Amino acid sequence: MQENTDHNRKNQNQKFTHISMRKITSSATLLTLVIALSFANAGTASAQKKHSKKLAQAQSAFVVATEHGVPADGKTDATEAIQKLIDENPNRTIVFPDGVYLVSRSINTPADPAKSVHLVLGNYTTLKATGNWQKGDAIVRLGAIHKANNIYKNGSNYGISGGIIDGSNIANGISIDGGRETRVENVSIKHVQTGVHIKFGANSGSSDADIIDVNITGNGKSNSIGVLVEGFDNTFTNMRIANVNVGVHLKTGGNCLRNIHPLYTGGKEQTYETSCGFVVESTNNWFNYCYSDQFATGFKIKKGVSVNLSDCFCYWYSGKVPFQTAIECDGKFESIVTGLRVGFRKECPMLTILKAEKGGRGMFANYIKPAGELSSDDVSRDYTR
């Protein structure tokens, strides 16, 4: 009995010794870990300090509107604060974080390369016209102040990127008033009479602007226009336009349009008979993959004007309209059309591919006649090569 007791006591002592050694080992390991972490933390703190410094430097490269007292609450008029920020920060990128910025008059940016700014809006940033809006102007007027015509000095390429421009059915969207090399990209423009207005350019009329990935929704009235162009030598790429009476109105030449899709929505205040996808009043304009959707006339070309249309499309999803015309000219047809596709609705009483006088120098090539009986006004056969 005593032997068993001694044996048990011996085992307990060995077990205690083993546990104690494990604790000592663990404590040593923990101490080593603490010391190692102390050195690591010192390194991490140093790295964090450097990272914070770099982050501050990166942030200082941009001017963030809300950090300079510009309200984005959708309640306070932000016009004066935005304009002040632009005036006091030449050659800076001004960032507008998500929010609603109310404006009661136009925001004007400089054309002078030494004073220009670039506006960057978040995906859910909205510049919105207030109820007391001063009529007749765009919400953002690029190159409207400090006029200049200089592409040789750094700062000549400015514009606006991203966000939403909301005209509240009382204001226009964006205008390019001066300067050159102006760029508008990835912007959604809504509830406006005119979406984008390019005015007579600084370089003898040339504005040299680039409009890319812009969507426009008009105000649904008979005088609404998606894009109005009064300056020369611009490019338009990847645009969708809706709820307007005229998709694109070109009053000048030297413009290139690719993948532009205006849609007639048939609003109560729109006029189908005068609706048109593309109105062209000047020669030397190029259209590629452009698509007129449900407008009474797809392309309307002024007398004596020659344009180039390649792989364009005119389509109507409803035949409950008085007529459907793909191309109309005021006089003889002088343009070159290749690869045109037309999608008429047979129930429409008057289908016309080309309405023009005979005897012009224009031509249709690589063209497939659509189904349906054509009207007596159609002269497309006379120009088919």
C-alpha cells in the first residue's frame, strides 16, 4: 500500500515538473515573441509613417471639394463654393465625392492653360440645377472664362469626367465655350433641353473637342437636342441619347461620329414629324456605326452638303406613324453611303429610303433593299451603284 502511494507521488512530481517546464518554455517563447513584435512594430510604425506621408502626398495631388467647404447635401446651394474652388486652384484636378451638389447658375472653368482645371465626379455625384436656375445656360461651361487659344502650353487639355449632370428640366447640360482639346467623358446628362453644346471654337472656329462615353436624356420636349455642334473638328464616340426631338445637330464640318445611338421616345410634348436622328448642315462630316432609332427621319442633310455614312442603321420599332424616312436631302444627293441597313415597319403607310432630287453625285454602295413597298418619293434606286 505504501509502495503504491510512493509510486503515485513520484508520478505527480514528474507530471508537475513536466508542466512547469512547458510553462517556462512557453513563457520564454512568449517573451521572445513579444521582443520580436516590439522590433516588428517599430518597423511597422516606421512603415506606416512613410505610408501615411505618401498617402498625404497623393491626396494633396487632388483638390477634394468637400474638404474645402463645398456642400454635397442636396439642400444647400453649392454654386459660389464650387466657383471659388475653381478660381483659387489653377492647374489642379478637382474631385467631387458622391453626393448632390445644388447649383443655381453655371459653373465656369478657364480656357487659359495657366488657369485651367479638370473636374472629376464620382459615379454617384450629381450636379443638379435648383428651382431658381438662371435660364439659358449649361450647368457646366468649360472654357467659359479666361479665354485662350493655345495648345502648346501645358494645361490646354482639360474637361470633365464622370458623374451625373441633372438639368431638372430647366437647364442645359455641358457646353464647351472656348479653348481647345477639351474632353468630356463617362458622364450621364439628364433632364436637359440640350445635352452637350459645342460652341464656335477658339481656333478660327475649331474647338477640337472629344466627347466619349456620354449618355444623354433630354426633357422630352419638341425643342430638345442631344448634341448641338457649332464648332469645327470634334470627335464623338460611344454615345446614347434619348427623350429628345433631335439626336445630333451638326452646323459645322470636320466632325467624326462613331457608335452614336439617338432614340425617339414619343413623349407627349415631342413632335414626331419634325423628329430626326441626325441633322447635318455642313459638309465633310463622317459617320460610322451610327444608329437612328424611331425618329421620323434618320439623317437629314442640307442642300449641297456631302457627308460620308458607313455601316449606319435606321430602325423603327413601331409602324404607327405617318412616315418613315432613312435619309432626306433638301436638294440633290451628294453624299457617299456604304453598308446602310434600314429596318422599316410594313404597317407604316409611307416608307422612303432616300428622299432627294435626282441628278446628284452621291451614291449608295453595299446596300440591301429592305422589305416593304417604297413610296413614290424614294429615289434610292437612282443612286445605287
